[in-house]
Amino acid sequence: MVNRYTYSMMGKGNYYCSKKDTKKCKSKVKLDANEAVFIPTKRGNLLMVNRYTYSMMGKGNYYCSKKQTLKCKAKVKLDENNCIIDLQETHTHHPPNMHRTKEGIYISI
């Protein structure tokens, strides 16, 4: 279950909406670390999913933080409740080095 939605595993790390067949739902999630968090920054929040960071560009649309510099096409779409409804996680680079402090603050190293 991710953000109150249920998914069924189909292949290593690939999860598809449990309503895929009956409701034709196209939602999918690929998880490696099972963690999605919002990281506050001076310019707004970053979304971190599976160690990769995403910047918001439009309501509920998050694109890889390296979209401009490395032409990365990975993206995440959230619904109005911040539930992942689409995750396209094909990156052209390695994840950034982020460290979580004892206080729960993420810093780039």
C-alpha cells in the first residue's frame, strides 16, 4: 500500500494498481527503498523517492531535479492528497548524495 492505494507486484520492484484490470487504472510504482519524503528548501519543497529528488513544476507534477542539466525525463505525479499516482523512474544519472541528520534534516553532500 502506498498512500492508501494498493498495488500488486509484477516483476522485481514493479507494482501496478490493484484496479488495473477491473477499472483500467494505469497507476504504477517502482520502489527500491520504499521511502518518499518532502524536503523543505529555500525555493520550496523537493520530493525524494527512492533516493532521487524531484522539483514541483505545476500542480502535482514533479520532475527530476536534474531535468534541465542532465536532460533526465524521470517524473512523479501526485494527486490532491499527495498520493503517488504515477512514477516514471528512468533516470540518466545516479541519485544525489543526501544525508539525513539526527534531527531529521536532509543535506546534500
